[in-house]
Amino acid sequence: MSSTTDTALPIMPAGSVPLFWPMAFAAQAFKQGQDMMDKQLRFLEEEAKLHAVHHPRMATPHRERLRLRTLTLREYGSADAGHANVPTLIVAPYAGHTSVIADYDQGQSLVETLLGNGVEHVLLIDWHSASADMKDLEIDNYLADLCVVIDELGGRVRLVGLCQGGWISAMIAARFPEKVARLVLAGSPIDAGAGEGPLKQMVQRLPLRFYEDLVRSGGGLMRGSFMLQGWKNMHPDEHYFNEHLELLQHIDDPAYLAKRETFAAWYETTVDLPGRWYLQAIGHIFKDNLLARGKYVALGQQLDLRQITCPLYLLAGERDDITTPEQVLNAAALVGTPAAQITQKIVPGGHIGLFMGSRTLAEVWPQIATWLVQPD
């Protein structure tokens, strides 16, 4: 018999034997490399999805009430609702993006918030992207179509103007005071010459010829794609670096990806503006500030903001660098509404958050909804 025992040696994992350490390290490195490669491929696929052609849709069920050349009127809630049958009309921004900003996503929709807080009949102006045959339409054409909408709704509305939709709403309220029962101006540049925000500085610094060249390059239209690049260039770190880094960091988070895809469907989808409309807005509203100065002529009449005497709600974003707070709040000193009937509020956050930010929708817009349905 052998003097050695028959006790079997334990079977050691290959990775624990020094001879095999280099092979185990290589296998692990390969696995990590493959995982990283898979992650990079998912990142590229998601990037392609985010920047593809999208067709953003309104989040809340609705009906198409009216279609005109410049807009579609979308109707929510009950047309037989109370509040003296005076409906609430949201005038969305007409600034290169779709009107989906007002009905963005479930739980993040201004329309949904108003409906859920006592405003039973809501309508939304859904602006059309301008086609080549619309290049010579003027601001007056859009005001005239808004008058058609208001007459369709009975001749009197509660207006909610968002951003550029705000100065359009203010024009209507000054030109036809009897058509507007209450007026909300949210992030709206009524006094476009106020403050020193980056957008104001850019508009004032660049000659009108620059904007005319952009319109000429767009075949007579101000292309939404041009405007999108302009917005992105205001915050290049965010749009050309940070958002891509964040996407890579959250590539395995389905909730994050769904949120990003919803935002991209709105943000990356642009609408074109009539060149004449755009140049009038740049020259008369933003450069010369004619509306605030009482020198803007609309539909054959010089507008005087003191003709606005209805209850007024002014909403501004503390960090809004598109429409700075003073451009909104200065309207209080320009209108004819008594001071006791003017509400002014500054909320945390920037521009887009005024219309679709979860916090502002949860904390501020329910108050505005209650204000909107107060008896006149």
C-alpha cells in the first residue's frame, strides 16, 4: 500500500490558481468590454430614436372643433359647462415648436390640470406649420383667425396666453376688450424692451438684416430648424454634452428613457413660421417694443394696452432667460385693469417649466384655474 493517503485534493476554481489568474483577468475584462459595447450600442440606438422624425400628439382626449388656414382649434371637456358658458382658450406659443407644450403628457399637461381643477371647458389653439404659400401672412392674419375662433365660441372667452401666445392674446384684449373676460399671461414678453436677458440682448445686437437673411435662406419662411439651433446654442453645454452624458448614464433606466423620448418628440419637432410674420415680430415687438409703447397697429387700429380692463394674472419664471420676469410683470403698469384685479406671481424655474413643469402645474396652475372660473 502506498504510504500516501487516499484523501482527494479539493477541486479549486480555475480563477483561484495562480497559473490561471491572467486568463481569468482577461475573461473578466472581455466581459466588461462586451457589456460596455452593448451599452454603447443601446446608447446609439436611443440617440437615433430621440432625433428621429416624430409626430407628437396631445396627451388628453379631445375633439377637433374648427380648422382654419393657420390653426386647428382643439376642444376639451364639456361645451355645456357652467361659468356663464364662457370657455377658456389657451393660446399656445408660436415660436418654432408645436402646441403640444400645453398638453404635453399625462400628469404633465396644462390642459389636464385646468380640467382637473374646475375649468370644465378648455380649448387650445394648435398652430399649423407654415407652408410655402403662407410665407407672406402677417400678424394681422393670425389675429383675424383668432377673432374667428372667439366668435365661434360665442364671442367672449377667458384667454390664457403662453409665451408668444401671450402678446398675441394681449393684442386681442386691447383691440377687442369685450371679447376677453379674463386674461392670463404666462412667460409672455409684453414689455420686450425690459431687462437684460440673453434673448433680448441677442435680438437687439443683431441687425434686422440678419433675420431677413435667415428668412431668405428658408425660402421666405423662418424655419423651425433654424430656431431650434438658436435655442440650443443658448445653452450649448446642456444640449451638446450634458444631455448625451446623462443619457449614457441612464441607458438602463426605462422610466428615464420614456421621459426623454416624450420630450424629444416635442422638442425636436419644429414648425415653420411665415417669414413676414416673423420679421414683423422681431422688428415691431422685440426690437422696437411697439406694443408696450402703445404704437403697434393691429387690424387697422393703434393698440393701447390701457384698453385691457379685465382681471389679469401675470406669471413669470424666476430663472426664465427667454422671457425675463420684468418683461411679463411690467404689463401691470401698462394695462387699464385696476391694481386690485391684477395678480402677479414669480415661480422657481425657467421658461418651459411655466407650462409643463410638474411643480408649477401641481402648485400654481390649480390656483390659476380657480381664479379663471371666478364670476366676472
